[in-house]
Amino acid sequence: MHPTSDIAFFARTVDLGTFAAVGAEAGLTASGVSRIVTRLESRLGAKLLHRTTRRLVLTQEGETFLAHARNILSAVEAAEAAVASAHGRPRGHLRLNTGTAFARHRLAKLLPEFSEAHPDITIDLSVSDRRIDPIADQIDVTIRVGPLVDSELIAVRIGEVRRIIAASPLYLERHGKPRKPTDLLQHNCLLLSGFSRLAQWPMFDGASRIMMTPKGNITSDSAEVLLDLALAGTGIVRLGDFLGAQALANGQLVSLLSDCHDDDPQPMTALILPGRQSLPRVRALLDFLNSRL
């Protein structure tokens, strides 16, 4: 077996957590996978994994080697994909993650066109409104909105998102329309939890920028749920423009305070695992999103 295969089994063991899980995936026994990793350790002259009855734990040497192992595997995959695509279209499996709102209101409408243009690329789309670890989950491309924390991921800007404040005609008929920022304090506001920077709504009061802290009877970690509640007339919501665009266009929502609301433009970013930015299938997706967003 080629040494690169041993490295792949080691990395996959870290991903799945047990020899048995890797064995089931590869059609081997747990002991067979264990022997492969042991062979790699013998060749390196270092222990990569602590084996206990309950779990496998990376040693310090294992953590160091894992980073290099992922780079090696990515480079091999990129080389194979580049050769294959030179004789045809980009191909392979693409793991993609994004939030619920963007997945439903933008990505789901774009993917059919992408799949038609790139029939040899298969996509595994995971949708979550909670932060994930793209490296641990081995997600090729993670789409995020807003400021980014420092990481070893490669960031590529693919668009921009602005915020809107809106409510349904039913809510406004019952409770009136806010005319100035402080009026929000007298209304039921639907609040997104889990993102501290969105807890306050930035507004302009003349030349001054102020932060309003609205209150309401419902908070949720799902912008999608808050949109549905706003459509039902429950309260006033602040959300990404792509999420409310359709409802605003057909009159289900009414834009509020646009003359004094700071719509807070934020970058939409594709986060890519190191080494995978050169994969033809990843480049194809990024080029496509850039052209559409």
C-alpha cells in the first residue's frame, strides 16, 4: 500500500474517532485499520494516537503530523483533479455548509443552475445556524456572513449582505408604524439569538449613530423562524436583505425606518480548507457564486 494511503487512513480515523467507523467505511476490520495506523507510526518513529478503551486521542506528535497530513492529501487530490479536469469538466464531491436563511432563500435557487453547468460535481450541503468547525468536519466550502475570526481557513469574498427592518401590514395595522428609532422601544421586536453583534440595532439620530436595544416576547437562533413570525404579524424583525427580498417585493412585509436605519453592510465570505482552493470543483463553485451574488 502506498504511504499516502496510510496517511489518509490516519486522517480519517481522526475525523471519525474510531478504527471501527473507518473500517466500516473502507470495508476493513477495526483491527485492520489499527494495523495501518501502527505501520505509519512505526515508519515515523512516533506515537500519533493514544488508544484507550473509550476513545482515541491525538498525541502532540499526532497533532503536528495531522496538519501536514491534511496538506499532503489536499495536494494529491488537487493534482489528480487538475489532471482529470484537463481532459474534461470539473468533477468530484463537494462538501458545503451554510446557514438556513441563505440556503433556502438564495442557494437553493442557484444550485440547480450550478448542477446543470457542472453535472460531474456532486454536492453534500449541510445547513446549520450554529457555528461549526469546518476543519474538524472537513467541509470544503463554508459560507458565512459578517466579521470573521482569525483562522487558518482561506477566506474569499463572494458578496455583501445588508440588514432591513420590516413588519407585516397586519402588525402595522394593529400597532402603528414606528417613525423614529426610539419608537422601537414601544413595539414587539423579534430578536435573533446566538450572535451578540446582532443583539442591538444600529440607528442614526441626526448625525449621531446610536444603538437601540429592542425588546420582544420571542427570540430564536433561526432567522428563518423570525421571518415566519414577522409574516404572521407577531412583531418587527431585522434580517438580511436576501431573506426578506421576496416578502418585500410581494407586499407581505413593509420596510421600516429606512431613512435612519444603519443597514450595516457585511461581507459574505466563502471559507475554504487550506489546499482545497485550487481544486477545480471548488474553483467552479466560487466562480459561479461570484457571478451570481
